[in-house]
Amino acid sequence: MLWLYLHFPHLLLDHILRSSEHTAALVIVEDSRQKVIQACPAARDLGVNTGMRLKTAVSLAPNLGIIRADEQQEARILEDQARWLHHYAAHIVLVPPNGLLAEIGSLQRLYGGLPAVWQTVEEALHKRHLTAWPGIGHTPQAARLLARTGKGECTSDKGNILHTLGLMPLVAAEFDRRTYTRLQRLGLNTLGEVFSLPPAEMARRFSPETLAYIQKIQGSRSDPQEFWQPPGYFRQQADFVQEIEHSQGLLFPLQRMLSELENDLCWRQQDTDSLLLVLRYRHTEPTLLRIRTSGPEHRADAFLNLISLRFEQQPLQAPVVSLQLSVKRFLGREAAGGQDLLGESQDLSEAWHTLMSRLQARLGENALKQLAPRPDHRPEYAWSASRVQLKNSAAQIKAWQLPGRPLWLLHGPQPLTEAPQAWFTGPERISGGWWDGQRVHRDYYIAQLNNGQLAWVFRDVRDGWFVHGWFG
Amino acid sequence: MSEILNTLMQDARVWQGYKHNKTTQPAEPTGYQALDNQLGGLGWPRGALSECLLDASGIGELNLLIPLMQRLSQAGKTVFWLNPPHTPYAPALAQAEINLNQVIMIQTEDTGDFLWTLENCLRSRVTGLVMAWPGRLAAREIRRLQLAAETGSNVCVLFRERHYAEQNSPAALRLELEPDDQQGLKVNIIKRRGSWPGQRCSLAMAHRAGLFYPEAPRVVQGPWPTSAR
């Protein structure tokens, strides 16, 4: 087995930098002791270093952006990284707070050799603007140590790996404080010298745990790992150093998140029809925005169009501190329809969905209606309006048994104010509705009014005359 | 002659007095032979606005479009009803053999939304016909719609009040609709591309209520218990 360890020296910093358009100097400070633990290149140029006190850092760079480290957030970001790495490698182990371990021995044949695997991962890292130190080792611990010291090389040779490890100073080998002091007092300086101690002596003089650790590095003791399973949903979050006041400013990070979503959907071979955006503010309750498309969709620009339409309709309540995009509903991707020789119908149905989604995003979902007749004798119940849906089935055109009906139905019957000029067919008696309390008992006529309108009029039980429709 | 001038002539955008030009602009037959003849044998122009100006609904104005709606909806093109003044009655549409799956009714709240929606519908390839009831519109807004219509190639009919007939409009075709005798519809062409306006014709529309003139009215005179009126 061969392991690849990715050590992210400043993951939180990378995460924040890539969702902001302009790069100001930025540092991450420890939660309690006000010490700088990560500094971005711009901050380092100004003289800010890790381990520096915050006060010193601020005096060096007055416009410093300061972010407090947050364990939960870091865990979440690490999991984000595992999600994309899972596209390349199947067996991944999360090593909190800032490491990922992947089994790559089985990938060599797929990618065509270890250098190809190495290059693929480096490209993926570069594409996401992430800084990571990779390390390859024959055991998880060896890979981890090599990566964390930045000595990782693209080699699968065990002897070579052990040699590099052997030259490593003891400080870097991450023994606990007590063991480290004792080893140092014995006059040992490198890890190689520790490796050459007889195991029985090691266990007796130090603790069995120390021996186990050494053996796990060397590979003479098994080191079982629990592999990470990707979750069944997609989630991405962008955190902003400077609060974003205009919705236009949210589009830049959204673009990146949506293209990640597109990649994820392509990889799943699935589509989605609803996205959930959560906008968090500093003081008020977060806003939930549900973006729906009228059909399965995976393209980032289509989603971005819909979201920007929604933002135009709904201005931000307050400056946004973080933005979360999640997708929980996945739909099977439609196979390209083979009904049409030129593939036009597929194209058209895509255009149809795009148009409907756009209209719904701006006007609201209830503004668009599809009409259908309903089997009821009462005219106001003989039709229904439903949400828009693409129905490819051929129209059900059947011989309609009813007498002539007008093309316009009034929203409610209007009193007839004048005596009609001419009467045509009638009466057609419609009586029903005793079963649901909406009783109707009417005689319908077709009549022409003085201004030429052809009306559908009725007389009800109480002898009132009403217009119910126009023959448009 | 330069190329631009040639195009202008062929699209009949330049009015050439007495000369009757056969235009090459795309169009959809109206389904009424008499009206098609008056429109130079073409029909509803595609990729341009048409206006129907009328006083009150119920004079057969929708029936003018029923043949087109029928043809387009069965060909899989979408028919939009934008801000209709009353409910388009689904049983009647089904009776007229219109594929209701392709009929979409949209209600917008303000003029901004209305124009935006109409433009989007006009630009899409899925649209066959847009029927819109705009209410009040400024000439500038109609111009904007005309430009949007030119980017697509579908029929767009605006239904407006008849007093707008006196104002000019950038629409390519303007029809004034009036009720005629025998439940017919009198169509007066106020404007059309490439020729003189002013043609009139009368279309029989009595079939819209299942009436066939000169059949006598079929009202059953009853010995009613109490007199109706």
C-alpha cells in the first residue's frame, strides 16, 4: 500500500482568500492567546509572521484583516477538500485539523504511474488555489511526517522513503514532550538513530506506545484506518472578511461555488432542480433562498442567471458575512432523447426549461399557470390551473360532448345591466354541486349585447341575470 | 443599389407609394382566407409586433387567433397568454383542439415585469405565439418590444383599446376590430408593411358560439313559472 498525505499549512486562509475578490493582508489568530497562527503572503510582505503577537502584527499592518480560528469551521473546510479529493481517490481519511490521507497504491495503474497521480493532485490543488504540501509514504504515518516537514517526494521506493525519514531531526518527528527529552538525553538527534534501537529495549525503556508509533512509521506494525464516506448532499460555504453589502458582490464567490456544484453533479451523473442559499448576517436571522428550476439542470451559468434574477428582486437585508449553498435533491440525468433524428426536441426542451425557470425566478412560482379542463358540470369548476410542467405526451383531444363554451370566463359572474339585443341558443340548465355545498342552479343562454359582444348569460334561482363569459 | 437599401426594400420597410411589393418577410397564415388576401397573402408577421385594437372583448377577437393557436400548439410551440383580462376557459380551448400542454398563462404585477416577461418570451425559441394585454404603454416601450420581437421569429399580438388607433405605433401590423352584423367581425387594417393600409374585410365568426346564420335563434320559449324579464 502506498499513501499520499496532503498537509494544508493554512487552509482557513486559503478558504477565505478564494472567496474575496481583492486580497488585503489577512491573518488568522488563535482563539484565546491573541497570537498569529496563519498569515497570508500579503501580510508576510508587511513583516507579519506566524507566532507573532497580534498587537505587533497590527502595528506593522494597520489594515490587517483578522479572523479568529474556529475548529468547527476548519473541520467543515477540511471535509470540503475531502469531497473533491474523493473524485480522484476512493479511500480517504480525514486527519484533523489540516490533513488528508489518501490511499494511492491502487491508483497507479488507473492514472498510469505514480508521477501522473502526483501531477493530477497538484493540478487539482492549483485549480482551487490551495496550498498543500504532499508527501508519499509506505505507511500513513510516514506519509504524514514527510508531508508535514515538506520533504515529500514522488517516489514509491520504501528504502528511499525510510532514508529520507532517517535524516529527519527528532524535533520534526512529533514525539510527545517527555519522550522527546529522553531521546535527546540519550544523545539521539535524528529519527534514523531511533529506528536502529532494538525494539525490545525501546518498549522497556520508553513506553509501548512509543514503540508502536515507531513501528507504525516503519511499517512493521499494522495501522488500520477508517475511511471517510462522502455525504449524500452537496454543501459549500464562503466566508467573507469584509461584509458584502450588495448582491452583486455575492456573484463572484457564487460563480466559483456553482462551478464546483457543476463538477460535482457531472461526477455524480445527476441533475438537480432546487438549490438552497443561506445568507448569514452579523446580527439578524439568516435568509433562506430557495432557487428552483423548472426541470433538471446542472450548468453553473444557468443557476447563476436565476440567482442573479432573484437578487434583483430581493435586495439584501443586511451586509452578508457568509454564504452557504447546499443541494440535497438529486435527480437522474435524462438520457438524450432519441425521438428526433436531429436531436432538436432535446434542445427545445432544454430551452423550454431555461425560459420557464427564468420567468419563475423573477415573477414567482405562482405567476405561471397551465390550464386544463376538469370534469365538472359547473362552469367555474370545469377548469383548473396548475404549476408549469413540461408534458411531452400528445394532447388528449377528445370529442367534447358539451355544448358551446365561451373562450373567456369572467373571474366571477357579473350582473347583466342591459337587455340583450338578440337571444340565441338556450336554455342549458346546469344544476349541481349539492355534494360540496357550492350549489349551482342556472339556465344558460347565449345572447348578444347592444355593443356587439356575444355573452354567455345565465339566470339563477332567484331570477337574477348574470354574464359569465364572453365568446371572444 | 447598396446592400442596405436592397434589404430595406425587400423587407418592405420603405414604403413605396403606389408600388405593390411582394414582401419576403416571414409570416404565419391567419387561417381566414379573406383576411390573408387583404394582408398580401401572408398573414400574421413573424418577428414583429401586431396590434389588435378593440373596444370590448367578446366580439370574436380570440377566434381570429384560434387557427394559429391550434396549428402552433399542435406543432409543439408554446402559446403564452400574458395578463389576459379574463380567464381563458380551458374547456373551450380544448374544444377548439388546442394542445393545452403548450398553453401558459402568465400574470405580472407591474409594467416592468410585463415588459421583461414579454421580451424573454419573444426571444425564446420555444415560443410560437404571445398574446398580451398590456394596458397603458408608452410609445418608447412599444418600440422596445418591437426590437425584442425582431430578435425572435414568433408572432406577437398585443390587444389594446381602440382609441390607440389614432396614435401611431411601431408595430408592423395594426388591425382595428369591430363587431359586424350576424355576429361577424369587421377587420380594418390601419397599418401594414409594404403596402397601403385601409383594406377592410368582414369575417364570419358566428361559429364561435355554435351559431350558424341564417338559422333562426334557438331559444326555447317556455311557459316559465315566472316571467324572466
